[in-house]
Amino acid sequence: MDLGQVSEYCYNLTNSYLEIKNQTQVIADTQDAIRLTKRYFLQDIFPRWSPLSCEISFSYNGGKDCQVLLLLYLGCIWEFFLNSVQDSQYDRQYHQYPLRSLPTVFIDQEETFATMEDFVASTSERYCLSLYESVRDEGKKLSMPEAFDQYLKLHSDTKAIVIGIRYTDPYAADLKTIQPTDDDWPDFLRLQPLLHWKLSNIWSFLLFSNEPICGIYGMGFTSIGSIKNTLPNPHLNVDRKDKPSLLFQWEIAHAFGKTDDQDPEVNVSQVNHKDLALLNNSNEKYLPGWYLTDDSLERAGRVKRC
Ligand code: ATP
């Protein structure tokens, strides 16, 4: 699929989720969350910075939040494109989709899980991303602001960057949908249209999407930092008496475009052997990340490895 086709696919995926009727409260809440995110993109953001130019970039690290936002973003770009050609005297078929690839930035840090890197590479092809990867400098650890600074030097047309942060993330409670970067960061506008999303909304939409999900989540991780500070979430340990049960049977069974002969399991990417070696060190077993829906426990796996 080229970028136009992927965008149209994401538009149809989003509409299909919005059309679900009489299911769970989580689905109804997620539909509201999607409507608000769409409104931010189509009414507040795109009229100021066109997604069909190089003014907007997308920050992507293969995590669940930015993947959800990427699917919505692509669908909204398609809708924006449809709206922009609507008044033309020529039929839609005579208008070419103006973008071939989506400007995207990935800060590849020293201790990123290999599975995550593989996932970023495979989804970069799948979603036609023009992916800038920050240079890994083993001698000197590049901070996030430094890495973004390098990106902006190479992509000087960039005015705003889409970020998949949510209110429940650390230090995010007071963030705004559109805001400038802090003083100690390079200058750009942060576009944050996912702030209001809860963990349950993320899993509901992502599992319904039938898109591949980074394999690390299948191993009991719920939020992914670096190898050194992220473990499977202890609340998903299968030996716990109070372990959560699955809330998303409907989404998995009725996933978008699922065919009868498709594996009934969730579509997760393959775990890299380097990470398997790391994770198989212990005999503990964990439920997949999407069993956890309590936002306050999402980062319970972020601890220091001894
Ligand atoms: P998870 O919480 O499961 O790891 P996530 O990575 O999408 O999912 P966060 O870690 O909370 O979410 O990060 C918030 C957002 O910041 C991401 O959605 C992404 O837009 C941006 N971001 C974080 N780390 C990077 C990175 N290394 N490179 C580019 N963007 C990043």
C-alpha cells in the first residue's frame, strides 16, 4: 500500500470503530475519545499547519500510544485531503494524494529493546513513514532535546510535532493540546491530541484495529522504557490472586478486516532473540499487557534492574 492507500485504510478503520453499536462502556468512551482527537486534528491543528506539507512531523517510537495516534492521524489526513478536494471542479479520482511518505522522528536511545527497534522498522514500511532515526553515539549519550535539535536542523520546515502523550503519563497532568516546548528544548510546537485517552481506550482501539502490536507488550509489559528500567508489569504475574481479566474479547473477536481463517489470537510482532534471552532469565510468567486497564498501574514495571 502507498501512503494514500494506508491513510484511506486508517480512515475506514476509524469509521468502523465509530460505527460499533451497543457494546461495552469502554467502547462508547473510546468513541468519544476518538471524536475529540479528530476534532483537534481537523478543526484546530490542520487549518494552521497542513499535514500535506512538511510543517508537521510525527514522533514515533513504536509504543502503543503513538501507534494509536498514528492510525488516527493517518485517517484524519485522508479526511482532510477529501475535504480539500471536495469543492474542486474535478472528480476525486483526478486528484493525486500529495504525500508519498510521512515525516516521522524516532529517537533511538542506547538501551531500546531490540524488539521495539524491529517493530519501528517494520511499521515504518507498513505506514510509509519517512523515518528519521537519531544517531546513536555510544561515547556520548544524546539527550532528547539534543536529538530533536539535530532533527530540526535537518528538517528546518518543521513547525510542529505530534506526540502521543496522555494526561496519566508522568508530568503530563497540566499539558495542553497545543503548546510550545519548554525553554530548555529546541523551539517547536507540541501537538498532543491524545492527552484525554485512558489506558483502556488505547487497548480497545488498538486490539480492534487488528494492526500488529509490538511483541514486547505480549510479554507482560504495559509501558516501555529502556531495557535497564523496564520489566514486565508485576500486576500481570499469572500467580497473583488479583490478576486482571480480559476486557476486550469483543474487540479481538470482531477486529477490523479479520477473516475467518485468521488466527484468533492478537496480532503481535515477533520478539527479538536478544530480548527473549533477557526475559527468560526468570521463571515468572505474565499475562499480556492489554489485560491491564488501571492507569495508575501502567508504569508499575518501570523499576531498576539489579
Ligand atoms: P508506552 O507508554 O507503552 O511506552 P508510548 O511510547 O507511545 O507508549 P510514552 O512512552 O508515554 O508512550 O511516550 C509518549 C510519546 O512521546 C510517544 O507516544 C511518542 O510520540 C513520544 N516519544 C517517546 N519516546 C520517543 C522516542 N524515543 N522517539 C520519538 N518519540 C518518542
